[in-house]
Amino acid sequence: MSHQEDALQLFSCGANCAQAVLASFGAQVGLEHEQAIKIAGSFGGGMKQALTCGAVTGALMVLGLKYGCPDHTDMKEKARITAITRDFEMRFVAHHGTLCCKDLLGIDISTKEGHDEAAAKGLFRSECTRFITSAVEILEEMAAD
């Protein structure tokens, strides 16, 4: 199963967008499925505040695990992961115009009313799956670069 198929299947089975992206790459970055689901649990729905899209935060976790440096004093490596992060973010923004969940969906899903409206309009199915797909595709493009 491809990363994209895995991520979309996880999302359709109830994983949030961050969990779906991170868990779909988990084995590749040395993270067990259960750990990925737990770690990303608070990041869906724009960190539960309709802020940075969960597909983006899940992807940034993948990048940190893949390219991050365990030596927090290594300024060269810190600059490298910053550049990688910015590259991902710029690519996502080029596709969708923003990183912000409430702007991507046009609804603030951090409120019960907003969440219910987004669900009634099918936005999680139609829009969030697009953002998950983009995040996975960008990660795959970056790995190929």
C-alpha cells in the first residue's frame, strides 16, 4: 500500500489528519504505528484550534524524524531542518494558499458549530483528504529531490 493510500485509509477509519500522515510514514522513520497515533493525537484539526493544518503538522513530524538532528546545539543541522521545514511549507502553500486549517476549510472547526457545519458540508471527506494527499505527495517529492 502506498503512503497516500495508507494515510487516506487511516483517515477514513477515524484517524485525524496529523495521525494519518505521520502513521503512514511511521515505519519509514522508525516509529511504531501506535506511537505515531499517540504522538499526533493532539495535532488534528489544526491542533484542535483550527490553526496549522494537521496534515502539515503530521508531515513536519515526519521531516523532523527523518532529517532532524539529535544534537540541539548543532547550529548547522538546525539551519538544515529549518530550510527543509520551510521548503515543505512553501510547497503546501503553493498548492493551497495557506497552512491555516480555518482558512483552508473556510470554517472554524474548533467550535462545535463550525465542526458540525464542516461535517454537514462533507468538508472532512472532500477537503481534508485533499490536504492529506498533498502533504504525502510533497513528502514523497522531497524524498526524491
